Amino acid sequence: MERRLYCESPYTKEWQADVKDIIQKDGKFLVELDDTAFYPGGGGQPSDRGTIDGIAIEDVYEDNGKIYHILSEPPKNKNVKCLIDFVRRFDLMQQHTGQHLLSAILFNEYQWKTSSFHLGEDEVSIDVTAPDIPADLARAAEDMVNDHIYRDLEVKTHIVKPGETDQFRLRKMPPVAETISIVEICDIDFSPCCGTHVARTGEIGIIKILKTEKRGKETRVYFKCGKRALHNFQRDHDIVSRLSKMYRSEESDVISRAEAYAEQLGNTQKELSVAKEKLLGLEAKEMAASAGSPFIHRSYENKSFDDISKLMKSLLKEGDFIIILSSIPDRRLLFAKSGNIDINCGNILKEHLEEFNGKGGGGDKWANAGFKDMEDLKKFETFLGEMILKK
């Protein structure tokens, strides 16, 4: 079995190793080394990246007690130089150790167990056995975790044989009865874990809980640590700064100013909606008065589907008509009638719409259709108009 340097020192960045075996599979090369610091993934933590003799590692995984490094080509030398992408590794160490500390606080203070851990390239989350986590409790837990980070507590890893786990106050029991690693955070937390961690909590930097969401009987807690949290703050601060300049206000007043503008905008939109309905009503009267037959057909480049819906309702009040209205921007069509005209709008669409790649439906007096392609809309309009004229 190879030496697993990531267990001995997660800070190892560069080393020499001998190639034990190379297996070609599915166009890739699975390389086994006698010494490796590349973490193969597990416990919610992704596998490491880096290079072997300058060849990029695409993935690392463990199978039947052996660690395989997936390369696009085999290394030429027996003794190879290995380099870890340590920026990525340290980020994962920050997130993983931060997760241990957060899970410990949620368990120690509120008796909520962590049931799963998700560590991605951007998002980090845990699922905890809490039906709901109020915002004030999330903030309190966040403050407690950060207090422990600022204390710069020691993080230690214990290699423990079967039968010796009862010496530790484990937050969760190990899944297997074999020699395991137990990660301790200065008597605050003891947790079985095979991942890589920082040496002291101060290296986590900071933790920020971003949001919580219900997941059945549990709650998912999203958070970021270290540089991820810093980058998140920088992005959010840029947004707040731009809004502050836009509203010409202090950053602390941005929310109240935005709420005031939103209320003003809402009132303006209501006024515009009322005015538009009046204009559409007048337009409907003019269209009905100038109609030379019961059939009205219009296609609009500058009206939304909502606009033609309001126009249609007004038109139907003006007399007995068969009407086709279409919105070019929304690629949607309305087909409706008023009075006792012998035609079923919904049945016609149901019978012919599929031929023109459209979707929709409706009832006897009102039906609508939508199209992905503008040409299909135009062809269906033409077909529908010709059908009505023949009737």
C-alpha cells in the first residue's frame, strides 16, 4: 500500500514518487504511485488536482485500497515529480475544517446533527436535523463559530485503531470498524474524517452563513469560509457600493431607498396599466367601427401578449366577431369569437396546431397558441385566416 502523505501532512505541496503501475482504460491512464499526497476524495471533499511530471491530473480516486491518478498520457519516467494545486487544496481545507466547526456548534448548542456535507467548487452546504433554523439562531451560530476561529485553536488528527474510539467524545460514530482518522478541534469537536484540514482554526479565516432552506424534515445550511467568504463579501460590497452611488445615499440607507423607489415604481406601473387599458379600449372601438366584416385579423410588432389579451377582451364587447390577434415579440396568438358564430376556437387549434409546431389550447370562444419559431407563427396565422374566410 502506498504512503498517504495527505494523512501525515496536508501541507505537502511537492514530492518525488516512484510509479508502481499504469493501467490504460477508456483512453485514459490510471497511475499508481508509491507515495502520494493527492487526496482521492471522500467524506464530502473533492479529490485533489495537480501534475505528475508536468501532466495534469484529471481526477484521483481510491479503489480496493489503491489510489489511482487519472492522466491523459502516461509519465515517461519511473521516478516522477508531483505537484499539488495547493491554492485549490488549501481552499478545500478551509471549507472542510470550517464545516467541522459549524457542525460542532450546531450539535453542541442546539443538538442538531449533520446528516450530510456537500463541498463543491463554489457552493458548500450541510444538511442538519432541524426542521427550521430561524435567522437569529443562524446568526448566533455564525458568531460562535467565528469566535472559535479567532481563538486560533489547534486542529489535530488522531489515528485510532478499532476498539479505541471510546476514548473520544465523537460527534458521530465511524461507519466501519477499522483504523480511522479522528479530527479534533481543541476539545470542542471529535469527528471521524479522512479529509484534509488546516492546522489551526485561525487559518479558516472567517465563516459566513449565506442562507438556509428547508429540505423535508431537515434544513440545508449554505456557507463559505476563508477566501470564498472574502470573495463573496467583495462581490456583495461592490453591488452595495454601486447601488449607493445610484441612489445617492449612504450604504446603510440603500435598502430603505430601494424600497421607496420600488413602491414608487409599483404605483407608476398601476397608473400606466390603467391608462393603457383605456387606450386599448378606444383602439378596440375604432377597430370594430371600421371593420368591414365579422372577421378581424391583426399582427402587432409592438404589443405584448398581455396587450393583445386586453385588446381582445375589449373587442369582443363591441359586437359579433371572429378575431385573430398575434404578438410578434412574444410569438403568441389569440383566436376568439363573440356572439353565436358557428365555430369552435379550441377545437380548431387542437386539430391543426401541432402541424405548425405550436402549443396551446382553449375553449369554444377563446384559445391561444405559442410558437418557438416566428415562421411557424406566421404560417399558422395565414392558415387560420384562410380557413375562416372559406367558412
